[in-house]
Amino acid sequence: MRNVPGSSDPLIDELFATTHRLRLFVDGRLAEKGTTVAQLRALRFLAHAAEPMRMRDLSDMLGVAARTATSLVDALERDGLVVRLPHPTDRRAHLLALTDAGRACHQEAEAMDREALRTATGALTPEDRTALRTLLGRIRDTVAAAEQAGAGSRR
């Protein structure tokens, strides 16, 4: 199989390849405890929420479609990690909250995630980490500015 670039810029191909490989690595570590990066992210948002949240809010925080969030929550609920509670003012809606098992799973998964990421970035010096964060931030800022300029020109 030929290695076909995914973009017109080798740097972007490197970024995508790195994030993909990192995701597979961390998912592999989390799989030992029966969870995934996507599930950890959902557990993380629910664990840090001041109160139970609506599915739509979780979907927005995760940056995924409502259908994807629903599938994710269905799996977490099936595993006893999340519970759907009736919304106090909207009888059609439900709120999401972690169970005690969900809190425990979140804490274990966070520890595994930290260890996997520490391994993955172990070859970077503190200076490397600072430089990489600065460069990635510059890319994000440039994209945000370009989006803002594009939004202004479409009005």
C-alpha cells in the first residue's frame, strides 16, 4: 500500500499522524480497564460539571454530533457509569450524571491517561514542551483569526 498524503502540507500530515498514533496508544492503555479516550472525555466533562448536564451540552463540549454523544452515553449507562435523570422543568428531557462507579472509573482512567501521556511525551524536555505548545497555539490563533476574518467578509 502506498503512503498517500492526507493534505497538501507535510507538516499537517505529521500533525494528523501524530495525533492519530497518540490516540491509538492511549486508547490501547485505557482498553485494559474497558474504556476509551472518547468515554474518558465524556466522564471528564461530567465529573467536572457542577450539576447534571443535558445531552446537548455534553455533545457541544465534546464537539460531536448529538447522535454520537447519545451512543457514547448509552454505552456508559449500560456499564453503570452514567445515569439519566428526569429534567426538573422539561419532562421530555433528561440530565446526565455520573454514578459512584462512574466517578471511580473516571479517576482510574485519568490516572491511566496521565501515565500513557507521560510515556508518550517522555522524550520531550521542558523546553521542547514549551516550544511545541507555543507553536501549536500560534497555529490555532492563526486559524481563529482567519475564521474571524472570513466570517466578517461573508456578511
